Amino acid sequence: MPGGWMKRAELPEAAARRELEEETGSVVTRMSYYFLFRGFSTLHHVCVAKLPADAAEPLNEISRC
């Protein structure tokens, strides 16, 4: 699952879209905020996205997972 840090004043869904594109190369049109998960020292905003049918193989660190 792609993840990363939100930029200052960035909304969770915008950050999720940006991180998804940076880490997988996929651009999504539909994304929904799902829930907030509190880790030991980090808040995790979880979103659900529908990938396009022509989504390619992931890029960067996601492909190495």
C-alpha cells in the first residue's frame, strides 16, 4: 500500500492521490477517505481508490516490496 507524508495544508485525499501516482504511476479518478488509524507515533489517513483498468506495474519502492 503506497503511503507517505502530507505536505503542509494538503488534504488527506490529495496526499493519497499524489503518493499513489508517485509510487505506482497510476492516476485514479475515484478515491474515498476511509478512516484514520492511530499508530504508535503517527496518524495514518487511509483512503480507498479504484485503479483504472489499464493500470501498469508499480514503480519505485512499491515494485520492490
